[in-house]
Amino acid sequence: MASSSIVYFESPGARNTDQVIDVVARRVRTVGPKHVVVASGTGDTARKMISKLKGSGASVVVVTYHCGADKEGENTMSPKVEKKLVDQGARIVRASHVLSGIERSFTKKLGGPSRVETIAEALRSLFGQGMKVCVEITVMAADNGAIPCGEGVEVISVAGTEAGADTACIMRPAHANAFFKMEVREILAIPRRR
């Protein structure tokens, strides 16, 4: 049996970012795991995470929005910021959201939710936006080969609500084609309210 503490925030949002990063850094430096997956649209949260984990031996995978997420043909993270993150040792994953992707186009055009969007909404409703994104970015990183998968593998996944970070958890990662093998094994930080 193991025990650990969970940090609960009164409300979601970017104001919790520094505390989440501190929680993750403490966990990495004490017992691991040594792979951290972090959601970052502009690179700000990723930059803070990389700085805090410097010298820990942890690999940092930054999962960002696909090209065209906000504006057709453009990325949310500038090439200059992306290069700086890569130069600091991070791996960048830019991919379509695994819990919406092309399904969202069908919903917008034809109406009715898809099964994938239903999973996303269930996660969002039960645990908040941050947890939904933690699950999503872990699959995206796994599908890009940026993190290992399989028995005995665990990663820390970090995400937030709109901007910054407010949720962190330990996960058994899985690829999209093996989604139901994924496990949320520990919650390190999470908002009490959505």
C-alpha cells in the first residue's frame, strides 16, 4: 500500500500553475516517474516546467495545438518559442486532439455528438477540463512515440483549464488504438470545482 497527498485548488485556472509545477517537481525528484507530459499552447507553462525540472533527469514532452487550431495555417506556439523549448531538451508534439479531431467537424456540420466527444465530455463533467486534457495529451504523446508505453510504464501528465496548469496526475499511458488500457493511477493536483 502506498499513500500520497493530493493538492486541491478551490477553482481552476492559470493562477495554480506554479503550485502544480512545484508538486510535479517534488514527485519527479523523490520517486518519479521520469517522463512528464505537459500541455502548452504558447510555451509558457512548458518553459516553467522545463526550468523547474532542470537537472532532475526527467524528459519533458510538450503537447501543443495542431496547426490551424485558432487560425487556419498558423500555430499557437511561435517557431522561436518552440526552438527554445527544443534547445532546452523538450520534445514537441503537435497533433490533432485525440478526443475531438475530425469528429468535431462532423458534429459542427451534421450535429449530434460522436462517441469520442462523449468520452471527452464525460471526463470534463466528472473531473474538469484539466483531467480531460491530461488524458488527451498522454494519448497524443504516446501516439507520436514521445513517451514509452506498456506494462510498468508511468508518466506524469500536466494540463489546465484554458491556460496554465491546474491538474497533474500519474498515468499508465496508452495509444489511441488501446485507449481502454490507459489508467489514471494517482491524482497529484486538481481543482475542487470545474
